[in-house]
Amino acid sequence: MSLEGKHILLGVTGSIAAYKAAVLCRLLKTAGAEVKVVMTPLAREFITPLTMATLSKNPIAVEFYNPENGDWHSHIAMGEWADCMLIAPATANTIAKMANGIADNLLLTTYLSARGRVVVAPAMDCDMFAHPATQHNIEILRSRGVTIIESPEGELASGLRGKGRMAEPEEIREAVESLLSEKKKSLQGKRFVVTAGATIEAIDPVRFISNHSTGKMGYAIAGELAARGAEVRLVSGRTSLPVPDGVERIDVLSAEEMYNAAVAAFADADGAVMCAAVADYTPAEVSKVKIKKSDDDMYIRLKRTHDIATELGKVKGNRILVGFALETDDETVHAESKLATKNFDFIVLNSLRDKGAGFGVDTNKVSLIDRSSREDLPLMSKRDVAVRIADRIETILNR
């Protein structure tokens, strides 16, 4: 069990997403963790302490003391006990208080006493989540070493659709496992470059050519390599994803910018993972003013962009180079061709024809192909795919 012997202090705040805390508690227990729960007073309006006590197999702490017998809940003792304090769901109110050191309930005083890692899974309506104050508070927590689990976009309790809903319990469990994993220092002293996301090729100041990549797979890989102790430079196209803990992000827009940044970063790296969806072509001429529509068709002349993977393959020497192939037909043929021509150590193949794989989803179904073998993985979270890719990289390094 991946969390065997770990102490998880689960904080629950007053959000409709509190019902997910029951599932999360069960998953943490199943993974081998000992779980204790601290709730805000308002959280009791959404899920009962009895439910959480039954699932955690421990008494629930809500108030500083029991007025009937004077039993004291020591926030200091709980903070020292926990390997990880996981606050899920975390409301905008709780996040704001955490960022500003306000300690007006037991959960918040325990947070200020926490010795281990702190993980926060925000849960709120999309307008509250997008508000500059909330985003500022989240960045404050992140700058202090708090791990923020990204809020996915989806339908909210208000009926609106947007970012702000709490991540699914399984995803949160995986994040905690990765954070507390003993494997995280196995790549200490190694440097990796990871490219992620889509490039943007300008047509004029308003319009551009791009693709549907969100960067989720590349960000998961960068985060996993960093969690194992590697120094990671993430060359990223435009995305709304947060920077993984311990990762240096280099922001780019165009294929030309990504080429220059990746080549420069690779100069002193031990390896690279080419996960970005880079444009193969870019407009030969970019208008300095917005192109006005007319009654005639418009034609855009495109020119070839630099092939980043090919360039790194030429100079890689004994370093590791991993590629990606997202295909719609003749998948294996195209992947094996790229494996050879670009000098990859192995290539990660996935197909847009596979349900649950590709752009804009949290899962992927891939095959890891090298010159002598092929490993077909089942549909799994992109975080788990990143773990398998990092495992393969470690195997190559240890040969």
C-alpha cells in the first residue's frame, strides 16, 4: 500500500464538495494511511462528524475543546503528528485566512502548527475562484511551499460551468502519494527539459494558428521528475495550469521561441521529454495590422518550423531523449518512424481514436515503444502515465 504508515490530517471546510471528503478519506485509508479529520464548524452543515469518524476510525476534531468534559484538542499535537495536512475541500474563505495567518478555528490553528507537507484542494464557484483576491491568496500559499491541486473546469453547484470545483478524490490521493513517495529523490542531481502545451503561430495581431493541447501530460511529467529530485526546466506554451512544485517554467508562445528555449535548456541537461504539441508550419508573413475580411477567399502561405526533437537528437550523445506521438491513423508505423529519425530512446504513442486519450482530459492511454519492445498501458490518469514514463527513464539511467 503506497501510503502505508503515513499520517494524513484531513481538513474539511464548509463547501458542498465536503461530500467528496468521505470518499477521499476512504481512499487514503485503503492506501494504508492513518487518517485523522479536523473540520470547521460550518463543515458540519454539509457532512456529519459521525460519517468522517466512521470512515477514518478516529474521533473528529471540530472545536478547541469539548464543553461537556473539557477535553482539549491540541492543534500543536495534530500539526506535529501529520506527515501531510490535506485540506479538501478548501473554500475561498479558508484559503484567504491561511494566506493571511488568521487563526479563528481549530483547522486554521492546526495549519499554522503543521510540520509536514500541506496540500490544498480548492472548491468554490467559478467567479470566486477567478477573483484576483483568491488567485493572489493561492499564489501566496504556493510560494510558501503549499501544494495546490488544480481545480478542474466543470459544472458547479450554482449551475454555472467553469473552474473552481474540487478535484476528484482519486486525483487528490494520487497527488498525496506522489508528494510523500520515497522515490522522489531517486533523480537527485539530474537535469531534465520538458516541453509542454501548444505553440501559437501569429497570422496578425488578433488571429493565430494553434491546436487543442492543454499541457496536462507534459506538466504531469515535469511534476513527477521534480518530485523524484530532478532539476526540471519546463518549456511551456500558453496554458492555465499551475507550475508543478520544484519546476522552473520557461514561457514561450511560438514554435521558434520553443525551439530556442529548448535547445538552450538542453545544453547542460541529462535528458529531455518532448511532450509539447509544436506547430509544424507557421505563416510565412505576419500582418502588422488586423486582416480585414473581404468577399474573396483568403490564402495563407506557410513555412516549415524548426524540428526541436530532431535538433536535440543530433546532439544528444549519451543523454536521454523521449518523444511523443499523437496519431489518428497508422499509429505504430508513424511512431516507429519518429523513434528512428529523431533518435529517441523511447516514444510515447497515443491515438485520438482511443476514448479517454488525447487533448483536454485527465486520462491517457499510451504505449511505450523502444527499438526492441512495446509496452501497452491501460487507460489511466495522466499523473499515473507520468509515473510510468519516469520509471522508464530511471531504468535507462541505471543501466
